[in-house]
Amino acid sequence: SQQFTSAQRSGVTTLTSSSNVVTLDASLNNSYVLELDENVTTFTVTNIAVGTTFDIEISQDGSGEYAISGWDAAITWPDGTAPTISVSANNVDVISCKSFDGTTLRCCYAQDFS
């Protein structure tokens, strides 16, 4: 078994949207940031494995008012309802996800950090 002798930290991977699509490759990191500068109609997660865990900090640019819809079908939310991303300029939401089976992501969120 592995034994860690100090805190384990990873870098942060920046996500971008292109033509209203964001793709998060879960094999790259455990921490991601996404600054919205357009509406996202497709949010896809690839390379989900048993034990995959990650956090996404989602912020609005200085204009705000951008939304995310079309979440990946692998993502499940509390009460089955995806969050409505905070839309005020410069607001921040955080989404945390974990896969216990390598297929489904159990995600929860905290909103409106400002």
C-alpha cells in the first residue's frame, strides 16, 4: 500500500469553452478552473475511472450572466437537480465530484462566493 509522508497537492488545470463546449479530462488533474465568457451548452467529462475525484472552480468574467446547461449524463446531483450557476460578474461557484464505480460522478456544489 502507499504511504504518504506529507500533504499531497496537485496543480490546477484551466478549462476553456469553445463554441459553447467544455471538455474536462478527468485523468489530467484533481483541480480545475473555468472562467465563463460564453454560455456552455455541452459540458463533457472524459476518462472517468473508479476513484476519480475532482473540484471545479467556476467563475463569471467581468460581464457575468453566463450559464451552463447540457451537463454530462454521467453527472448526478443532489435531488437530481443540476445547479444554476451564479451569474453575477466575478462570482464563483465550486463543484466537487467523485466516482465510486468508474461510470457515474456524484457531484455537489457550493455557490456564490464573491
